[in-house]
Amino acid sequence: MQKVESFKLDHTKVKAPYVRKCCVLDGLKGDKVSKFDLRFLQPNAETFGTAAMHGLEHLLATYLRETLDNIIDLSPMGCRTGFYLILWGEVEPLEVKEGLEKALKMVLEATEMPAATAIECGNYKDLSLFGAKEYAREALEKGFALNIYGE
């Protein structure tokens, strides 16, 4: 059985927050897809509260599309320490870091939660704008590294 790429990462050595380019995948027709880890919290030491993470997912899914092109998906990590971002093309980490920081500044200015109704979301009662802003503020204050070992 082939090991999943993110399971090969030594989670005891990384220093969050960071932006990490996991891989570039080649499609069958020559297209490329870039996958990134947007790690906000230190693995095995911190976790997002679910309402705050869910809220930040809604906000980033909206605002990242205003700061970066060619987004396919933003998904929460099951360990609740960050998000996966998938984009068309070969994208550089600095571009993603800058787009993420701009989007997080937009989160801090948000006055309402996008897609916060039963029609738009499968768990709309579990969203926290306040919590999402707190995590956004904290991550921006710490700063996102491009080196996952904090050096």
C-alpha cells in the first residue's frame, strides 16, 4: 500500500503556522494541479474548535477566490490544524502565502458569515465568525513561514 503524502511528513518537527507546497500532480491530458498545506496550528499540540474552523473554511473558501486564481478546493484537515488548498497549474508557495494573508485580513473585516443557512450548508448552526476571526488574527500575528521547520 502506498503511503499518503501528508502521512510521510514528520508532524513532530514542523513549526506552524506555515504554507507548504505538498506536490504538483500531472493530469492525464497534461494539466497540472498544485496541493498546499495551510497549517495554522501546531500538530499534536493545538486544534481548532469546530465552529471556528468551519467558519474560517466558509470565509477562506470565499475570500481566497478573490486573492488567488484557479482554486479547485479548500478543505479542512481532519486533524483540525489547518486546511488543504488545491489549485490548477504549478503555483509557487509565496503566491499562496500572500493570497492567504490578504484573505485573512478580509476575514478580520467580515461582518457576516457566507453560506450560513440550511440551504447553503449542511451544518449551518455550527459556524463561528468570532472564532474564525480570532484564529485569523493569531495566525497573521505569528506569520506564515515558507519553511515548515521554522528556520
